[in-house]
Amino acid sequence: MVGGAVLVLEGRSASAGGYQFNASVYDEMKPSIVRVSCSERSATGFLWSSPDTAVTAWHAVAGCGNVIVYFEAERVSRQATVVRVLRRADLALLKITNPPVGRVLVAETAPASLTEPLSVLGYPLQIPSMTNTPLQLRYGGKTLRNIVPESVAQALSGGSPSLDLEIDFIEGHLLPGNSGAPIFNQQRRVVAIADGGLENGAAAVSWGIPVKFLTQLASSTESANGQEAAGARQMHVLFAAESEVKNLGEITCSGLTLTKLRTTSFPQLAKSVDSPLGLYQLVQFFQVNPSNFNFDVYQHLPSGATFVVPEGAQLRPDGRGDCVASASTGHIDLHLQVGVLGSVAEAQSKAQAFELAWAGGNARGWMADPQWSNWVPYYRFDGLVVQRRAYTHVSDVYPSFMDQYGFETVAIRRNVFIGLSTRYRWTPEFSQQLNACRMMPTAPACGEAVRFFANWVKSVLSVQLTTFPVG
């Protein structure tokens, strides 16, 4: 390999999970937080104003005739009714029937600073018990219009929440199911309501609704009735919160846990790629329509690092503890690595070691392909640094024959490193068969060649789609 991956980084020493409050803070908050269920949706809410009222996200209960709230601390469920809504802020107020005695949460009156540690406590991924995610506020966009892509803005236009709504931009990531949960400080005061279940492909944009909108919710006269199914479907498409995303299994890679969240289509994933031009160029190069391609999405939940692999790819640990998968009778393989780092130098070393590992431990014969290699890393506003490259390998046996080819993504945000690569290996005979089958793909002997090409395209796109969520 030529040069190896070089990520020019400004590392941060904070842990991948962020700042954690003492357990006593979460213990005190827990009785005031409820799981909100509606049809197949599951979100979060919290007691506010009185013990028989709870706040949640409007998109979590829109169009539902039967809302159930579950008090984990008391292990009881109760019926609830939507009594007030504030659509532009995506908030709903629930009236709970015969609730257990509970303590209402108090709103923070002073604005949170960018350096203040915050946390959200709720029910992500449809898990049965609540869990927390450390957060901070981020400098930047003050409205939804400022932080979502134009394609998403068009879908949200005229709906709930309003594109011009003042929001709190979140550093960290709100997991699906956290919608409606309280975002609070160490003093147990609510500073915002989690609303950022917006699924924008493999990655998500996270935001909260400022707590000041609770006063407007309490005095709102908007009707909670008459919601058409179309509105509910729009929310289902825009928000990954509540129905499809759940913990579908876990695997340990490089000593860290990755959670399988969902299987989804290429058009949905393509919305959040950090290099749209590069993705477009690959699709054009392969001359395929990937609309019907599906992919499995895995995430390292503490950092949000999001890996995309072809649907059904069976990840398994290799001898080093990294994760690998293979396709097309071994002609194609994928190599996945993730790590929490202690320094910038360690990040550079990690990237170079990752390249050497997926290349089989020997750099001899490998050359960078300038057509698909980014020599300068891409820097995103939230601290993401990503570099994508491609390499070709010259056969040791046939000096003029390119017997291997690989694509890779290496990226880091804060102190978490991710790498995903795919590589094919073939013989001159298989190469000749592929060339023949490109001319006559329906020939009886071309089944394996056709499968190889489809699997190769999916694997390359997976590498391009792997990233960190915005925030």
C-alpha cells in the first residue's frame, strides 16, 4: 500500500460514552419517566405539571386511539388520553387514568451552556427498561431548517415539527425511542424534550425542543382529534423512533459491542451519506440501479458509529477480534474494526494497522487507485474526519494480472475510530468468466458471476455508507 491512511485529527480525551451523572441522579428521575406505547410505536414521556399528566412527542401518539403509559418504578400500566397538542413544537400532553403517586419534573429556567453535561433517560430501541445517554448542546443551527437536508425539509414543510421552530441542537445522538424523553441537567431539571428521532439514512440528526415550549403546550387550544392516516405515515417515515428500530442482536467487534438496529433500503440510507458525490459516482460507474438493495445497519450505541453491511451478511469475530464477513463463495470479504482511542497518534496507528489487516498482513503488491481515493480527509462540522480509499493488488504469480481490489472507509469522531473495508479476490479463470457473463448475463453458467457482481456492488456501497451520525 502507498502511504497508508492518514487522518489529520484533533482528538478529544473524553470517553466514548461522555460524562455520566451519579446513579443517584437517575434513580431520582426514574419514577417520573414513563414508556409511551401507541399501536406498534414506543416512545418516552415524563410527568409534568401534575402527577396525572405526562409530556411526550406528538409524533409518537398522533393518530392513536389507545395510548398506554407504563410506570417502570411501580410496574403498572395505565390508559392515557391526548388532551393538548402543540404541533409546531411536536409536543403532546397526556391525561393519565388513575396514575400511581409520582413526582413531576421541574423545568430549568436558565439556558444550558454548551459545556454543561446533560443526559436523556428513556426507552430507546424498544428495550423493556429505561437507560440513559449522555448529551451536550451544540453550537450551530437554531432551527430545524438550519440542520436538516433539503430533501427532509421538503418532507417536513407545513408539518410537525415546524421547520422554523427554535430547537436545541444536540451533541451526541438520541436513539430511536427517546422521543418525548426529558433532557436534564445534574440538578434534575428539564432543559429540553428529546425530539430528534429523525431518521436520515444510516445516521440521524438529533435535536431537542426547548423546555420553554411547555408553557405554550399547556395553554394550547389545538384539537388532538381528526388526524388522517397520511399524517401518521409521514411521521412514520420521518422518524426512526418508534416502530421499526429495535435491538435485533449484538456482536462484539474489537472488544466493543455493535447493535443491529434495522434492515433498510439503499434510497433511505443514501440520504445521510457524508460524501454524496462519491456515492453518485460509484453508482454511475457500476451502471446499476441500487433502489432494491437492502442493507443491515449496526451501531456502536455510546458513540453512534454506524456500520452498514449488505443484508444478511453474517458478521463473525476473526482471530484478532475484529469482525469479518464473506460473500460469493469467498471471493468477497468485509473487514470491520472499531476502537476507543487515547490520542491522535494512536488514531494514525490504528488506521494504518487496519489497512494492513484487511490486506492480509502484507502490503507488497498493493497500490492506491487514484480514481477512488481521497488523499485529503473530509472534515464535517461536528468533528467527523473521514477518508475513503481504494487499492488494487498485482498477482505474485501473474505479474500483469490484478487479482485483488479493495475499498475502505476509515473515520474518527472525538476519540472513536471506525474502519470498514471490502475486498475481492479472483483467479484469471474467474475474471475471464466474469467478462464473458457481462456480455451474456442470462447464460446458464453465469449464475455465480451475476451473484458476485451484485454482492460486490452492495459491499462497495456499504463501505461508502458507513459513517457517524450528525451531532
